[in-house]
Amino acid sequence: FGSDVITRIIYAKEEDGLEKLHIAVTEGINQMIQELTQEHDIDLNDVNCAVCAGNPTMIHLLLRIDPAYIRKEPYVPTANYLPIMHAFDAGIKINPRGLLYCIPSVASYVGADVTAGVLVCGMDKEKEPCLLIDIGTNGEIVLGDTEFLVSASASAGPAFEGSGVTSGMRAAKGAIQKVIIKKKDYSVDYSTIGNAPPRGICGSGYIDLIAELLSCGILDKNGKIKDIKSKRIRKNETCAEFVVAFKEETGAGFDIVVTEADIENIKRAKGAIYSAASCLLKHMGLSFNDLNKIFIAGGFGTSIETKNAIRIGLLPDMPESKFVFLGNSSLAGSRIALLSYQAMKKTEDIARKMTCFELSVDPGYMDEYMAALFFPHTDVQRFPNVKI
């Protein structure tokens, strides 16, 4: 039904569209529950509680709530706070009397996954300002400490989640997640999730890959592949591409490549996230140098190389010690809320405390975004430690 929430919201207005989307969500959840219970020899009737976190659109679809107003001014979801209900009423198959709790959202594009992320990193307890960056289709940013929490969301696109790029895939078995390119002959060393034959590239793999292409001089700062004589560099029907893994070594039966069009998508995604963070800090009268910690969340791989994320301009040029990698904080926050009633109530406090800053009303956001559409940035002084 579409790799982004806007496409899904539009489809929900079609005849039986909302019901079809709801069924797709619940069938996916129920399949995973069934696989987990069977794998661990657990009786489904012993599963008596479920906690759900996700973006507001997906929560609406899960509960058969019309998401139309999420994309219409003034961009207000039907509900941010939802009562505890029977999981059966939402179509989730656990114990028939089992309960479902949905972690609260903040705004149309700042969802329960972000609330869960704040719970996990504990930035609401920090005495000095911290930043949470949740890298996904919507790049959500939260700035705050014990005194305040303010969030923003930028449409980054699904490139870091493996969609909209030629060889992209989610962070699953067989996804290339780390890449090293040897400058001498442009040969590629990579590692995959589960050490399986490569089937595609996940978000962390793309970050490494582009940073390596830049460092080896294969890619210019505009994201164009240079005309270098190598079997890995070739032209397709529309643009140049670089072969990461030839089909003989893959589990996919075809070459795994990155094209200039893919790089353009990733450049826009990283530009949206960096510029959103920069604008939010400016709005609050702060800069990256004022931050005590930067928490990085997202389901794009088991980890990312911080230096490579800085090299491409996704993250600010700061000491690596300031970055804390959380992994899938939405899932981790849901687990904490599932196991602790106090944590469950804490998610409501966090969502209530958090305000949302609409980047669309900030006249400086587009300038920031356009300036970020280079590797690492048009203003090289922002990245003094990156070798151009």
C-alpha cells in the first residue's frame, strides 16, 4: 500500500481501504506472535498483555481509526492518547481477555515510537540538553533535558529503511551492514547480518558505502560517481552505478549495486535529518556544541559507524564519545512499558511534556535543507574534522 505513511493515508480513503490496511497490520503482527510463541513453546493463552508503539498513522490503522486528518491542516490526529483495551478488539490474537496498551503519540508526525525512544534514553532526566535522532522514513528529532522536551519531524523518505533504493532492504538476515572499499583496486569488503550471503543493503550499510566512496575519491560531494576505469563502475540505462557485490557472491542471484539515483535519495534523506536537528537547535537558541549527548535510534542495522555518518553529513561533526547508539528504541521502550506499570505511566508523562515544533512554519528550514544537499555540507566549516 506504499512505503510511506502519506500513500497509506490516501489509500485508506478508498473503498474498504481502511479495513484492508487494518488487516495488513494485524496479520503481520499476528504472524510474528505465532512464530515467537511456537519457537519458544509458549501457549498463546498465556500471553495476556501487548504493548504497541509506532507512528500515529500505523497506530490509527491498527485500531481502524480514520487517519485522514493527519495529513490535513491543522495536522491533528484523531487521538494521541488511547485507553487500554482488549487486544481482541484490535484484531491482535493473544489470550481472548488479554489487554493492549498503545504508547501515546505527540503530534501527527511525532509518534509513540519517539515517546518510547525518550523513555529508553532517559533524556528527560538529563541536567544538560541532549538530542535524540530517530532515523527513519520520518526523521524525528527530540531536544531536551529535565526542564523541557521539544520535538520536530522531517520527511526523510524510506532510503535508510531500505526502500526506494535499488538494492535496499530492511535490516534482516543477509543485509550488508558494514562496507570497506580498498582505494588501491576498489575491491569491497563487507559484512552481512547473520553472516549470510548478501541479499541487499540496509541503512547502516548505505552510510558506510557512501562514506567509503567519498573517501576513495569515487564519489564527488554532489553525489556523482566519477568516470574511473574499474569493473565496479559502469553505466546503467539512466546513470552511473557502483557494484558492491557481483551476483556470483550474492544470495540474490543478481548484482548488488548503488546508483547515482540511490545516492541522490540518501543525500536528501540525510539532508532532511541534519537540517531538522540544526533548525530545532536554532529555534531553542542552542547549537550542537551545547549538547551533552546525542542519542541515535532507528531500525537500520545493528549499529552505524559514527565517523561515517559524520563523513556524509548525517550527524554533526562532534566527538564520537557524545554519541549513544540505541538501536530500535521503539521496540526497547515498548518492552520496558510492558514489564513495568510505572514505565507505562511514564510514557504518558513524557508525551504530555513534549511540545512539537512544525518545521514547515520555519522560514529558515528550506535554506538549511538546501545547504545540506552536499557531502558533507556546503558549509565545510561545520565539519572541520572531515577530510574533503
